[in-house]
Amino acid sequence: MNMLEASGIGKTYGGVVALRDARLSVRAGSVHALLGENGAGKSTLIKVITGAVAPDRGALLLEGRAVSFNSTARAAAQGVAVVSQELNLFPDLDVLANLYTMREPTRGPFLNRTAMAAAARPVLAELGVEVDLRQPLSSLSLAQRQLIEIAKALLTQPRVLILDEPTSALDEAGSRRLLDILRSLRERRVAVVFVSHILEEVMALCDEISVLRDGSTVLNGIPRAELGIAQVVEAMLGDRADPAPPAVSETIAAPSNTEASVTLELSEVEVPDRLHSVSLTATPGEVIGIAGLAGSGHTAILEVIAGLRTPSAGWVTLPGGRAAPRSLRAAIDAGVALVSGDRRRLGLMLDKPLWENLAQVSAVALGREGPILRPGRMRERARELVTRLRIRAESVDTVAGLLSGGNQQKAVLAKWLASEPTVLLLDDPTRGVDVGGKEEIHALLRAVSGTAIVLLCSTDLDELAALCDRVLVLYRGRVCATLSGDRIDQHALLRAMNTGSE
């Protein structure tokens, strides 16, 4: 029996067609993959199903009964829950309040926090989350916040659970726990819609696969056993040829100064409870990966170089012989760019037009356009970046929050590359980006690595293997292995990350 059916869904935004005749049929007790390139219409279809937007046409059925949701709260009340890639949490509230937003149980006129905590603890334990329910959400890592969002949905005991890139911010252990829970939901006859750009994960987990392309359904509920990854990619991309990687001269000009040829060095760096005697030497011409489980200290290396953490011992030397910056602003002035995978919180001003976002570092922070900002000139520079990085947007005046997740991530990258950095720090730069978009970003990073020092932290082990010339693996704050060349593979990375042994 189909728990959820969407048929003939159409949606247009100001003349731009987001969906045309989109369809989706999800069985009770199944995990159903919804795939497509960035901009294919996945997010819009999810918003229609969950009541966030109203379709122009089409029908929704829940257990065979026609439904029409005018809000996400109405959909949730009917058993349709969603875990969005862009987390819908409140950083100033504590963990417990975030788990029960707008549906807090009461005892008389007061919140019943005792009952809230009693129900939340087993769900959090199942996800492997060990946090104080009273601590503010802002104190948690991105991976922990992702798990809180998932726990929030599970606490509603949904009949339909939609997961939009649920593992993109999780480490290997967190992903395994989530996948175990999905198997449990299957046994409880919950219908799960699983959106992911990691096709190996889809093929290992899902029962059926649907694919959207240009707003239309091109595969609808095909059994996973009947498809291979090549067929899925072909359905996502259609008959378009793979785009040629943009040349260096077409993307970002090489820095005009000579600092790009100078070494970045960390020597015996110590950060209490984070890093222990970490050393690293990097020069342009290679992409250096930094891997580790959550809490291993791998992201702390980027934070030290970017001026967000101050070492208690050891030293950092930036290109040109500069000492470690003491703030992010000082790092930007020194030619250091930090590209975060948490684009909603750290990467973009989602309520501002694309051109303002792309000018934020080069024109505003660094003053490259002079003391007087000229919107016309900044728009023209933004158009060049949009073309060169293949950002899909109606215009540079499009509000950044309206872009698909992958195109938002390209915009974050474009903003920093426009500053012509000498050191490019990447923290999960392709989180939530589809296959085609990821390849384009990888091509850009390979091009940039010829003129800038590139350090990459990623939760995607295949990305580390595909892109990096060498990978430093951290275990409990120490470098436990350095892999290079054909020694960089998922098996070797997993072994070092989990055992601390090469």
C-alpha cells in the first residue's frame, strides 16, 4: 500500500517553472530515494508535500485519502515530518526546547519539561547523542545539531518521514546509527523519503528510487535492484554531455603577489582538548586532506589557521612569513579564506541578493573596489562569477535563500575565491551538493590549488580519495597517519580514523 502519493504536481515562481507534472509514490515500510541534480525540483516537491508551499496544481494522497496542507504544522499533525538539510533550529534555546518547538507538553499553565526529557532521552540515546538537555543549541557542533533535528522529527512518531541530506554533516558513526534507525522505521511501517547525493549510500539503503530532472519525474519508484549507479546518473543528467572543467583563466585569476609560492607551516601546535603536537607543511600545487571522526581535532586545524582558535603552544607561519592570525578578520587580511559547509549559519546572507553575497569579502571586507561601493560594478563582477562557477540563478538579484542547496554552496565558494586567497580552507565544501555540482567544484579546487594552498576537511571519504594528493588523519587530537597517492582509499581512511593506526 502507498502511504504517500503525489501526482501531477506543478509549481511556478514568477515565471520560473520549479515543478511540472512531478510524481512520487512511497510505500509504507519502505525507504524511497528521491534524487536529482541541484535545481531539479526536489526541495520544492518536499515543500509541497510538507505544506511549506502550495502547489499550483496536482494532488496529494495520504493512505489513499486526499489531503491539502496549508502549513508544516498541519502536515506534522497528520504524521508528515521532515528533516531539512537547512536546519530549522533555534540556537539561543536549549536542546530540550528545540526538540519540542511549538508542540511543548504542558502541566497546567507550565511546560512539562520532565515529560519532555523522559521522552527525548531514549531517542537521543538511539542516535548516540550525549548532550546536556539544558545546554544552548549554539554550543553544539554541526553534526550534533543535525542529529538534534533528526531526533525532533522522530519524537513526532511520523507516518511519513522525509530526510533531506540527513548524513551530510554526520561522521561515519553517526551515519551508521541513522541508517540503523531507518531500518527500524521500515519495520514499523513508516514511509521514508530519503534525499541524498551519496549514491553509494542510496544503493545500499533504499528500496525504490525516483529521479527528478528539470522539475519532472523521469524515474518513479523503480526498485533499487533494477538500477545501477550509472543508470541513476544518466537519469539525473539526461542526454547532456559532462561539462568540461573550467580552465583556471576562466574561473579565478591567480594572486598577483608572490605569497602564493610560500609555505604554510604548523609546528608542534597545541590546543587544549583539541590538538596535540600537530605539525603540517603545505605549498601550492596539491590538495591536502584532513580527516577524522567528530571530535578528533581535524576541523580545529582549520580554525587555528583561520584565527578562530589560539594555540597554547607551537607556532603557525602563513605564506609570506606572517604569524598566525588572532581573528578571522586578520586571517582574511592575510589572504586566508575559510569556506564552511554550514552555509545557512556561516556562509551566506540568505535574505540578501546574490550579488551582495559575492561582493562581501572582496569588495566589502577587503575594500578591493575602493572606499565607495558601486552596486553596478559589483553586479557585473557577480555576473562573471555566476557564469564561471555555473551557479544556477535567475539573476544576480535573486535572493540567495531561493537558490538550491548546491548552488548556495557554489555561491559561498565564489565569494571566497573572488578574494584571490593564498590559503583556501575548506570545511565540507560539497555538503549537500549533487554529483554534477560536486564534480564542478572539484574541478575548480584543482585549478585553484595551482596558485593557492588548499586544505580540505570532509566527511565524504570518497571525496578525500578523489581530490587529495595526501591526507592527514587525526585521532584524539594527534596525526596518526599520513596517506598519499593510491594509498588514499576509504578502507585505509576508515581504519586510521577509527583505530588511530595506519
